Amino acid sequence: MRTAATGNSVYADPSALLKLYLHQSESARVSVWRARFSGPLPVTHHGRLEIINGICLAAFRKHITLEAMHDSLASFEEDFEEGRYLRADLLWRAALKRAADLSQKHTPAIGCRSLDVLHVASALELGSKYFLTFDRRQHRLAYEAGLKVVRI
């Protein structure tokens, strides 16, 4: 689904947002989508950690230089400062309970990883209506959980 929804209604999986800071196959599509999008996207504390760690891991794996890593980290922080992201606080007990419930209900059929389930649960706890992911299993879980999956 293509959507003109505002940022607060969309939860973007951190691996999708990471494509804005590291060159990956879907990076251009995510950049175009983000440029057309209005409002800040919510990013949880664990989502922020995943993006930072993904950038640092790319340097460890020698996919980017240390200089590129520092530039990417600075760009990510600048996006918070410029209001493109909103630090989203969760009630962790509720999010983890919802994630466990989703796991029991869907993982036997879908085969989701824990963090993918946690992101879907986080989106639900934040009241998001849309979910952006490039992960096939997470896409299915988000759909099964009642979220509209953004296609770009």
C-alpha cells in the first residue's frame, strides 16, 4: 500500500530506516519515500540502538570507513535534532507482553525473530496504523496483527 499518512501513524522498522544511512539496495526507494513523507517518524529507544549498531557494524565489517561511520551517525542524530524523528517512549512491560502474545500466536506459522516481533508489538503499543519493513516475515506478522504494511 502506498500511503500519504503522517509520520505519527507509521512505524518504520529500524532496518528500513538504516537504509537512509548506509547504501543498500533499497536505499534510493526509502529516500524518495521519506522525502515525500510529512511529519516525524517515531523511533523507540531500542530502534535507535539498532540503527546506531547497524551503522557501527557496517564499519566493523569494512562495508564503510570509520569516517563514513561517523558521518552516518552524525546524520542520524541531526535527523532527530531537525525533527524528522520523534523519540517514542513505550511502556516496556506492555510492549513485551504484547510481543510474547504475538509470538505465541504467529511465530509457529511465520517464523519471526524476537526483535521483529518486538517492533510489531511496539508499533501496536504506539497506536501506529502503518508499518514499513522490507522483511518478508515481519511484513506478514504486521499484516496479521492488523497493521497496514507500507510498500515503497
